[in-house]
Amino acid sequence: MTLHEYRSEHALTIDQLATQLGIARNTLTSLLYGHRQPSMRMALLIEDRTGGKVTPRTWHDDQQAAG
């Protein structure tokens, strides 16, 4: 599941999701729109705070599909 899908499934605003993840709103926006890839540490944090729904593999798979 992508971060976009997670956000949609849980009907979260960007501000709500940023708060849930413990990251800045602008960082989340950059992640959602592909302007930035998370560090492994951040990807693991996202996985933890989404209950395992958005995994580090999601970011790797997205990057491979784009490349």
C-alpha cells in the first residue's frame, strides 16, 4: 500500500497524517508527490506508525517502477 492509498483509506488530511507520522507537513507533501524519498529510518518509522501497511519496500518498488 502506498502512502497515498493509506491516506485515502483512512480519510486523513495531510496535517492529520503528518501528525500521526511525527513528521513535518512539508516533508509529508514531498513524500506524497514524489519530490523526495524517505531515508531508511524514516521509511521504518512510517511502517511502524501505519501499522505495517506502508512498508519500506513500497518506496523501493515505486522507485524501480519509475526508473
